[in-house]
Amino acid sequence: MATTTTAKGILDTETDSYTGFNNGTRYSVTSFNISNLVGTDGDANLSKIIDMVDKAIAKVTDAGTKLGANKTQIDGQKTFVDTLMKANDRTIGILVDADIEEESTKLKALQTQQQLAVQALSIANSSSQNVLSLFR
């Protein structure tokens, strides 16, 4: 049977919990009772809690920095893919245009050959008529 683990966030880690405060109380960034912070011990404990919060803020800032860097990288890759797709579209268009031009040239050549063949047949037919008229 597989065991599941509960994911912990930046503020849920045990490294952000401190024991050994002046009154032996254990504090975590996510759960502490501010009413227990009284007197000199409370001031010292509050200072340690502020340090914990500062460390948590630093971790959140680091996470934000990593997210920002990842977003920038993804945006760059997206721009690259968009540019590549546009280049492919242009290239395909050029290839299609080149094929159409080639086929158009072939068609014109065939039409010219057809006209020449018709003219050759016309000349041949008229020549035979001239030969026949000589025999009359």
C-alpha cells in the first residue's frame, strides 16, 4: 500500500519552528499565540519570532524570484516557437508559390507545343491540297 505525504509550504516547515526560547515555548510562523509574549522573555521570544518571519519572507521572495525567472524563460520559449511557426508558414508559402510558378511555366510550354503542332498540321494539310491540285 502506497503512503501519501502531505506537502508543506514555506511556512509549514519544521526548520521554521524554534524551541529553547526563554520560557521553553515552541513557536512556528504559522501558529503562535501572541498572548504568551509577556515581559522580558516575551520580548526575546518576539524577537526570535520576527527572525522566523524574516526568514519566511526571504523564502517567499526566493520562491517569487524562481517563479519570475521560470516565467521569463517560458515567455522566451513561447516567443521562439511563435517566430518559428511564422517562419514555417512563410517558407511553406514560398514553396507553394514556387510550385505554382513551375507548373504555370510547364503549362505555357505545353500550350506553345500544342499551337505549333496545330500549325504544323495545318501546313501539312494545305500542302497535300496543293499537291492534289497539281494532279488535276
